[in-house]
Amino acid sequence: MKQLTIILAFLITLSTPVVGQDFDKGLAAYEANDYVTAFNELKPLAEAGSAKAQNILGLMYNWGDGKRKKFDEDSAQAIKWYQLSVEQDNADAQYNLGYMYERGQGVLQNYKDAIKLYRLAAAQDNVEALNRLSFLYLMGMGVKEDFAEAAKWSHLAAELGDASAQSYLGNAYRGGYGVLQDNILAHLWFNIAAANGHKRSIKNRDKLALDMTSQAIEKAQAMAAVCISSNYKKCGY
């Protein structure tokens, strides 16, 4: 009996990498826009309960990926697969299903349900969800308009290295939107966003610098260097 148990454990060990390889193959095919291969690899895994495969299958149905290869958009199927993945606490699926509720795609538009899902994803550091929460609070959609809350969510995304959120913080500090107005912190975040490839932040940083002393600019630049070297953990005074 003990020998049989050992043999079974060995066989399970052998079979585990195959599932991973199938997912990796499906993911690689999806990222290469080979949606037929991706679908064929990922659907059995999704049906077997893989949350990651369920989310990607949801994406394919959501956006109609591979339409030229007769893979048509189907919102109902997208929702089905996202929901299965959400039930396993997959952050990407929580964001994707939340976005469907925000847009009203395949479901009645419902900002509160979108926000609920975004919050679940944000709790797992999903940058897209953090940015959507910031936007909804900024615009007062499904929640009371709250610039301070918008800045809070953008700050969390900025600390994860998101250039768009870093640029938003630059604007927030420049205008005093939900935070105390501060040109040094505005310059810091514009500078970091620009370094991370956000082109508009280059113009915003340089325009802001015209209203700053050379000492203030030097301070902002030094603080930005500390912020980046600390992996966005030390980004203030």
C-alpha cells in the first residue's frame, strides 16, 4: 500500500509541469495573437478550474480576439469565465469584470458593482483597478466626487511604478487637487513619470520648472532619485 502511494505521488509530480506548460503555451499563443492555438490550449484548463486560463478565455470572448479567425465577441461567455475566475479571487478577472460593469457591456451598467470588484482587485495591487478607482472618485461616478480619495488611489498605483498614476499625482500636487499644493512634489512626480516613459510629463515638468527656483528644482530632483532608489517607498519630505 505504501509502495502504491509512492508511485501515485511520483506520477502526480510528473504530470504537474505538463499543465503549466500547456498554460504557458496558451499564454504565449495569446500574446502572439494566435487565438486559435490559445483557445485550444486554454479552454480545457479553464474547464478544469484554472483561474488564470478562465480570465484569459474571458478576455478573448470580451474583445472578440481572433475575430478574423472566426472567434467572435461574446459578452455572455466573457462574463461567465470572468465570474468563475473571480470566484477564485483572481485580481485580473476582478478588474476585467469590474470594467464590464463600468462600461455596461453585456450587463446593465452598475458603478457600485464595478467599484466593489475594483476594490477586490486593488487589494491585490492590480494597477488598472487602482487607476479606475481614482478616475471614478475624480469624476464622481458611482461615488461622491472626492479629489482626496482619487489622489489616494493614484498614489498607491504610483508606488507600484505606474507612469500614468505618477503623472496624475504631478497634476494633483501642481493644482492642489485632493492634496496640499506643492510644486516640489509635483515636479518629483512629473520627473519620475517622464523617466518611466510618460511623454506628456516631460512638458508638464519643464513648464512647472519655470515657476520654481533653482534650489527648489534641485531639491525635487534629489527627492525623485531617492524615491526611485527606494522603489517608491520614500517619495516625500
